[in-house]
Amino acid sequence: MTDSSGKSILLCDYDRIDEFSEGLVLLVKEKKFGFADMQGNIVIPIKFDYSSELSAANGFQNGFAKIEQNKKRGLLNKSGKIYIPCEYDDIRNFSEELCAVKRGGKWGYIDRNNKQKINFQFDYAWDFSVYGGLARVKTKGKTGFINQKGEQVVPATFDEATDFKNGISIVTSAEKKGVLDSSGKLIIPCEMDEIEEAGIKMLKLEKNGKSAYYNLSLQKQVWAEAGF
């Protein structure tokens, strides 16, 4: 690896060198990984078990990196200290002070003191969103949303859902799409073939080959093609 002037900052003796994330780069050697800084100095020893899942798409995010030891996972901070011990089957990252973790085949949430805050009960769990403070969870193949108390704000009845962004989530049921607001209210029923952003607070809806536009601020349809 070279810097912007072409000077080599890392020798060519690693099995893999990923992209920089938050000023550090993941290095792999002999099925172990660690991190180097932008000057090429090894700042976190190459000692953690490597798998492709822990590679380029991850690295450091919000000050933490996912690590693995003896087939268990935890989180490392940028000083090289293990922040969450490697005692979980899988782990995500902290969002809104909680972190989704997997144990015994189920997902739940812990706080920054590694204390369980929401029981291990979900088939999968995502991060809490800054938009509305809800997290997606999957149960029995269906997706819904919980708050930070673990309460089911939106029942797990949807086939798919996006994280909340700009106050809405696009949800799918029986291959049709709709829109939830941050309170969990279905403001557009799951009747659309496609839904996409079309500017600030505007959505383009498609159904049966026809289009319409929905204004999120007004919470109503503002234009529709004939036959929509």
C-alpha cells in the first residue's frame, strides 16, 4: 500500500489489506487480522481470527470494529481494547446506546456495560435508527419494529422493511409496498408495485403501470396519472 505521494507505507507481506475506515486499515496475515494507522504502523496487533464477513465492509464504524476469537464475537475500540468480550455468536454495532447481539440462535440487545437490555427473542435484529429511535426485528420470517424498551411498536407482520429515514419506512407485504410513519402508522397501504423518493418529502408511487406522487408533509397524494 502507498500514500498519496506513492511512498510505500505497508510492506507486501500481508494476505489482505482492506480500505481505511476511521483512520485505520484492516490487515490479514495467516488467517489473523489487526489494524494499522495511516503511516503504516501496526497499532492493533494481528491476533484476531479472520473471516471474510469481518473484512472490508466492516472495519471501524462509530469507533468500534467487530472481532472474533474462538468462533465468538465482540467489539474492539480504536485503542485496541476489547470493549465487548468475544462471547456472542454474532454482534452488530452500537446505535442509540444499544447493540444487537446473537446468542443461542436468537438476537437481543445489550448496553455499553454489556448488560442485557432486551431479551434474546428475535430471529434477527438490526440497529436502532436515529430517525424515530426504532429498530427492525424479524420473528418467524416477518419484520416489525421495537423501541428501546423492547416493546413492539410495529407488529412483525411485514415480509420486508427498510430502516426509518426521513420519518418513514418502506414496507413490503405479499410483494406489494407501502409506507409507515415513525409512529408505526401505515400512511400508504401495501398496494404499490414500487415506491421511491422523488425529492424532499415527496414519493413516487407506481401501481399497475401507472404513477402518482405523494407529499409526506401534507400526507396526501398530490398528483396521479389517469387510471392510477
